[in-house]
Amino acid sequence: MMIYYKTAIIFLGLIILVNFCSTKAEKENQKSPNIIFLMDDQHRWDALGVVNKEVITPNLDKLTKEGVHFTQTVCQAPMCIASRYSMMLGLYPNQIGILRNEPGLPDEQLPNKPLAEALKDAGYETAGFGKTHWAVECSTRGFETRYIGEVREKGAKMMIDIDPEAKKEYNTETLPYGDGEEGNLGYLGETSSVKEEHHRDGWVFNRCLEYIDKRKDDRPLFLYLSFLKPHAGHNVPQGFEELYKDKNITPATQPDWDSDLSPHAKGVNTGRQGNQPYTEFWKNTTEDQWKQMTMRYYANCTWIDDMFGRTLKHLKEKGLLDNALIVYVSDHGEMLGERYYRFNKYCLYESSVRVPLILAGSALPKEFAGKTDKRPAELIDIYPTLLHLAGIDVPETLPGLNLLSSESRSGNFCALHERKNEAAFMWRTGQYKLILRMNRKDNANVYDKSDIIGGEFYELDKDPLEWNNFYGTEEFKVQQNTMVNDLMEHLKKLERSLPKSINC
């Protein structure tokens, strides 16, 4: 009998050992998912076919239906440089010290690893194509393969160096559009005479396809493809405007105002490079020109969507989507003439601060597939979400949430620092929005209520265009006071982060 028990114990021990070794081997052989990061610039939250039937974006629509669509996502600063620093470092602009479209930080002054560097250090192959807009001469910040159409990085392959004639052809067409292509003529746009591959976005897109087709590396892949459009100018490659010939296009509706009623952003809505101010120019254009301008913005969205679709097709053919998370996002929105002829994005209104955000792909947890998520998401959430997914330890100091969990927050935060002595901060729920104008301070965590110099309060569910400012009214006194307290509490958390070399 004793021999029987000894034999049974030995047999059981062998089974446990085999199972342990098998489980351990499976974990060791289980690769982290590929991360396919698709991004564009100045894409409104509602410029998707699933939200607005006037827009043609079949590939992004497909991702929303298969994945999870975060419909209440905002950026942390409504402009390129500050927003992208925030997203790629997982910190709020006030924590980083980059608050607007200004010179960025050199490598040694970054407060933590940029997303691509964090993934590379964890064993990912990193390949970046297109815009990051660090606004400083810097390294490729974690990208081993790097192609860029605009804004130089050390070690990157630049369109101007490789295809100078193509770059010159594009620059010649867009020269009349003004600074940043955001002058009135840039918004009015045209059917481009430049072929797709000679556009900056078309050039980096083709370099991306070449890379996918030739790739041999067996490490998990972080692929970053970031386009400059649908940001103005609206010079759309041939073939995409024709898709809208039977569409009824609805341009912005103007409020019945005699002047701009945008207290926190008044005076930051002018034309560029000698053009007339936006208000003066667009007040005197025809309804057909308004429709054409809006249609060309949508057509740019369609072109970008088409390149995303072709990219995903190549990835699928190479087997790179078999275990992959697909991310789609934009850095901020576009006013497109709303709220008294307001263009671009330098304000805290919905069309500027809200952005599209989609997570999809075979590595998406099944409980998120096919869902619409109305949590107040932010662009700073992307960094910790991707690190969690890749099995990388997430620094406790990061303020963002893991969107692939049940974590949530009570409201959205965004900031604007376009005036020398004034800052504006937004706290937003699905129902209400508060904007506080404050005497500007160097550090966000030292603000108190005595710094408040004015504000705006909107009832978003009944007034989505934000035409009716209820700040200081008795009707919304309770809601306003609650949101002021929430916003002030949030500011207290935004202590400046030190450079990573010091943090270490």
C-alpha cells in the first residue's frame, strides 16, 4: 500500500511538473501583439461615416464596428506640438512644459521615454512613417526605421533629401495657401495637380508599404503611420472629390452674433501670411464655396482613410494582423468655420478638442469588440494602454488610464495657453462643459480660485454647438460649482515632471 501511495505521489508530481513546464514554455513562446498605430492631423471627431453620413470613410468605419469606438475622447491641448508631446509621453502638457506650438524639448530633457522608445526597449521592432512634430532637432526617439515628409529628425530619411523634385512640386502648389497651409486659400483648396506619391502623405505611405513588403524581422512590430492631412490645405489628389458628387454637403451654421463671442479664445482666429482674417474672408464667400471647402476637407479624410485601408491590406497579406492591436487617432480637431467663422483649432470648443479614437484588431480583448465606449477618454490614455497590452510595466507617475480595463474618470481635461498672461482650462462631462480663464502661472498645481478671471459654461446635450454661455447664471450654479471644484482638484495633480535622467 505504501508503494502505491509513493507511486501516486510521484506520478502526480510529474503531472504538475509537466503542466508547469508546458505553461512556462507557452508563455515564453507567446509573442507580444503587433501594434499598428494609425494617425492623422486635425481630423474632427465627427468626420467619420459612422457618425456623419456625409463623410466617406469605409475603412475606419469597419474598425469602429469590429473594435471599440471611444466617442468621448479629447486631446490635452488643441494644437499639434503640445498635443503630440502629451500623447507620446503619456503626460499632460503642463507636466511636460510644452503648452503650445513652440520649440520642443531636446532628448536629454524629456521627462520619460517616448512611446516608440519604451516599446523598442521591451523588444519591439519600431518603424515610424510620417509626422511626429517634436519641433526640435532630435533623435528618432525610439524608431529604428524612420521616414518623414516634413520636420527633420537626426537619422531619419527625409522626402526633401530622397525625392527633392517631388517635394518641390508639392511646395509649389501649396505656396499660396499661407503659413501652415491654413490661410483662406488653403481652406478653400483645389483638386491637386500633384500625383498622390508626390504629396508628403503619399510619399511616406509608399515608403511604409515598401517596408511592410520587405520586412523580415520576427520581433513584435510597432508600426506608426501618421499623416499630415486632413489638416488644411485642402488640395485633394484626383479621384476623391468625385466620390462626393452626389452628396449633400452641410457646411457650418453660423450663430446670430454681431461679433465673436468666444471669451477664452478671442483674437486667436486670424488668417495667415497676408490673407484676410477668416471672418472677413468667409463672410463674403458664396454658399457653393462653403460647401466646396467642407467637401474638400471630407475628401481629404476619404483619401487618408483609403491609404489606411491599403496599409491594412498589406499587413494582412503578410500575416501581421494575426496577433495585432490597431489604433486609430487624431491629434486634435478642426472648427471648419463654426462659431462665427472660426477655423483651425486654437480653442476649447467641441469640434477642436474632441478627437476620434478607435482600438481594434485580433489582440483586442473580446469584451471590447463591437462596442461604443462613452467613458471620458483622453489622448494621455494611449501610452499606458499600449504598455499594458505589451506586458510592459507602466510607471505609477503616469496620469492616464488603461482603456482596456474598467478604469474611468469623472470628466475630460484640456488646456489652452495662447495668450501671454492668461490660461484657459476645460473640464467636460457628456452633459456639461466648463471653461475657466485664469491669470497664467508657470506651474498648474499652484492655481487657486483667486486666479479665476472669467469663464464659460455650456449645456452640451441641449446645445452641442456651444452658442449659449450660462457661466455665472443661477440656473446652473450647482453644476458649475461642482465642476469648478473638480477642475481645481485636477490642476493640483499636474506637477511638472523632471527630465528622465534626473528621475532615474
